[in-house]
Amino acid sequence: MKNPKHELADAIRDVTASVQKAIDEGYRSRAIDADDLVEVLLAIADRLDPPIEPPEQNQVAPGLACPECGEADADRLIWLDDEFVQCDACGTIYPSVG
């Protein structure tokens, strides 16, 4: 297989340089175990195909987030009745309609 962009080789070089820097700075041991190998292989895979952040799911509409802390996760905003919401993150109780 010929890769004109040399993506795989470049990813391996980048990760190798990062690991070497961590060794030089004392953050990583020169001894390698299975966990280290898995970490390095995943780092190479992430360089070749960066993980995609999941879309913001279960978020309330703009303007309905907690006015105090900005929490917008619908699972952390508790409807007390038809008019008020309590933020589970900071405890603020606020009107449901801005």
C-alpha cells in the first residue's frame, strides 16, 4: 500500500516524539507495559482519525438554561411545577420562561 501523504508514518513520528518528550521530562518510564502500548496505539489512531465529539444532546433551548451557572443539560434541570425550574448543578430556582 502506497500512501503519498505519509499519514501513518507522520502519526507514528508525532506520537513517538511525544512519548520521548514524556520520558525525557520524567512523566513516563522507559519500561513499557501493555497499558503503555495500548495508549500509544490509541494516540496513533487518534492522529489518523481524530475522535468526533458527540453532538450536544439533551440540551434545553437557548434562554432556558440556568441563569446562574449556565447549566443547559435537561437532565440536570428539574421542573418544580409549570412555572419554575431548579438547577441541580447549583440549586438556583428560576422561572421557566426567561
